[in-house]
Amino acid sequence: MLYYTSNELFSKIVEPDKKEPMKKRIGFLILMYSVIYFAVGCKNSEPKVPEALVVSVIGDVTMGDKKVKNGDILRNQDSLRTGAKSICDLQVTGMDSDVTIRVKENSEFALGATIKNEVKNVQMKIMTGKVLVNSERLNSKNNLETITPTVVMGVRGTKYEVEIGKDSNGSVAVLDGKVASRVVIPEIENLPPEVRAKSATLRKLDSFLKEKELVLQTGNSTTVSKKQSETILKETGLGDVLKNADPSKLADDIDTKLSPEKLSEKTAKISDKDLKPEVVQVSPEELEKRLKEYDEFKPVSKTSPAEPVVPEKEKEVEKPKSEPIQKKMEPKPQTNNIAPVTPVTPPEKKVEEVKVEPKKVEEPKVEEPKAVEKPEHEMTAAEKKAEEEKAKVNLDSKSWGPEEKKMLWSEAKQKCDSKNMRLPTKKELLQIYQSQGVFKDWQYINYWTSEEFVTESVFSGKKSKVWTIDMSNGEGTEVDKAENQQLISRCRKK
């Protein structure tokens, strides 16, 4: 076991040995931070507010006037900036799931971290530049958001990237998983929290924006623009109300000049096209290329940091080194002398046997199918049912119509009815995903199903929804009909 003095530990963090592999240095940092985190946690039973540990720095990265180095920690409201040809990798600690972040060159990034009602909230604020996020699936006790000047993105577990220009416009691309994006109005976000909480009109607007959120899935990319927020301020008249409102009684003045009822009337006239940007599909080749970068900043385990520290290459090198040492030590004891003698002779005999027995090898090959046939006959009942089901749905391509262009669910249903066909069920699409049948001709995106249902809640009331199946991962998604979302479809014979 290794022991370090406090000075040695400090030098390991601040001035790491350049000869040490990067993974070892990162693992050492995570190990030291975990020890400190555990020690503090023992003294204080209250939940720890999430933080971000700097695990790698390349080039010029600063926090205010201070240069960022490995082992530094970002806490609530801390921000950093990367220069040209510079990168900073962060790992969020204090959450139940691993979250890693890569801040690329010429970027401004800030961390927001709080705990409210036992839920840990982490907000990644991107003012300008490009940020890559790699998040494991989060539970209900963890909340992760990405905030830009124009949109807020909620994440449950995914890989995605956000790029924002100096004009606050940019793009979002989801490489794996799902991201829910909704419009942000800076003029309202900059108001005091108590004003937003008190004003009934602003609360109504917040509910409206949540209802109009855009769900991006694997391979989806879209633009981020100020047009949506500018359209809302203009069409509702809220922009003029904010300019002329009395600062001393802001919430009351907003509600007086623009009541929640009037706001609802005006927002109803805004079309979805003005609120939801066009979604573009990233090609499989480009998707694979972008995902490779995420292997460079995988999370280092906080519970067992020693595992990622030793790369597989080093483990493979250790094995051949141990073998020759044993052979040198084996001649001394008599028991070990027998061991090396026995492995020397068999290889010569084996070579001779291989030359003599080519015919004998062929004989068992003929017998093997007979042995395999027995278990097949034992499972005939189950296998026949499975094969019949697959043949009906998957292998019979004649039962499926051609792929239709993107359209509303109601339009897709009418299209299938006009062909004397129908939309497929969830089960049928899942069987397509699980089988090799006609799946080769299907795209890795969402398809409409025939299954519709109604949900009801206190806040949103009744909503008519439809199930879709994502052919890239086999997951089902609920889509609100009122959102007028357009997806591709494929009709099936009745």
C-alpha cells in the first residue's frame, strides 16, 4: 500500500508527473476527491450539493483571473472560459448518476447547482461556444438542464451537443437518447424570481411554453434562434407591457395590462411553425463520427477509481512478463521441472495427429447436426409459434406497404385506410425492430402506430395521444396530437 504526505498529495494534484498516463492522473484526482467527499459526508449527514471536478485541461482555460488546472472544482454560480484551441473536461460529482462535460474552444460555461425538496438540480449554462454532454439515465432525485440564451433543455440520460454563436443563435444535436427543448424569453428570465412567481400572466406563459416543448431524439438536430422568443413578445404584446410596467409593482402591473385570459387568446393564434424549428436527421455516418469523441471523456468511476486507471494494454503486457519469470524460477524445484517437460512433448504429438487425422475430424462434423436436431425437436411447439409469428409480421415483406413521407397521425391513418390497409400496432413494430426480416428497409427514426389513448391531469386537462416506436432503440414514445408533429409511417395489410 502507498502512503503520501499532505505535501506529496498536493504536488500530485497541482503538478502531476507528465510521464504518468492521462487516465492514471484522472483516476488519482477522482480517488482523492472521493476520499475528501466521503470524509466530509461522514461529518455532515445533509445531502451534498453537486459540484464539477476538472479532470482534464488543454490550453488556456480560466475562471475569472485564475487559470484552471486539474483538480479544481466548480461550485454553484462558478463560470469558466476556454481560449482558442483549448478544451476543459468536467465530471459532475454529488449526483447518483455519472455526468461528464466537455467545454470546447472559445466557450463560456457556468454551473448552477442546488438542492430543493431533496432533488439535486444541476444547470449547465452555455453563453457562447460548444459543449458536449454525456449523461447516464437520471432518477427522480436528480435533475439536469442545459440553459442557453434562447432555449432550456431537460435531460434524463443522453449524449448531445450544443453550439451557441455570439448572436445567441446556434444548434442542438442529440447523438443518443432524448432531449426536451423549450423556448426561453430572456426578458422574462432576467426578472426577479418573486415577480415571476407572483404574476399569474407569467405563470400562464410558462405553462404555455412547457406545452410547446420540442422533443429531440437520437439523430435529431435543430437550430436555436431568438426568433421564437421575439415572436411571442410581439404577438402577445408582452414586450411593450414589460417596457412600460411600473418597477415598484411589476407583477401587478403585468397582470393588469395583460391578463392571463388575454394572453391565452393571443398565444392560441401563434402557429407551431413559429415556435418549433425544423428538425433535421443526422446521417448514420456523421452520427458515428461524432460519437467517437465521447470515448475521450468517459466518466471515471467514483466508487472504484482503480479500475479505469489501469488500461487494458498495460494489463496485457503484465501477463507475458510474469510467464518468463516463472520459467526462470521453475528449474530449481523438482515439481516445477516436470511441468515444463510435459507441455514440450504434446505440441509435437498434436502436430503429427493433426496431419494423420483429417478424415477423423470430418466424421464428427457429420454427427454434430444429428445431436443438434434432438433439442430442436424438443422445442418444436414453442419454436413453431415464434417462427409463425415472425413470418406473419417480419419476414413477409408483401404484408407491408412502402414507406410514406412525414405527415400528421390523422393523415397517415387516412392514407392507410385509402389503401385498404392500416397502421401497425406497437407489438408489430417492436417485432420488426427485434428481427432481421424487413428491418433492413426501415429508417432509424420514429414511426406512427395505430394505438391512440387519452390522458387526463389537473394541470393540462385531457389530452389525446398516440404511441410511436423509435426504430433505433425499440423505445415507445407518447406524442400529443395537438402538437401536430409529423412522422413517417408504413401501412400494413388488414
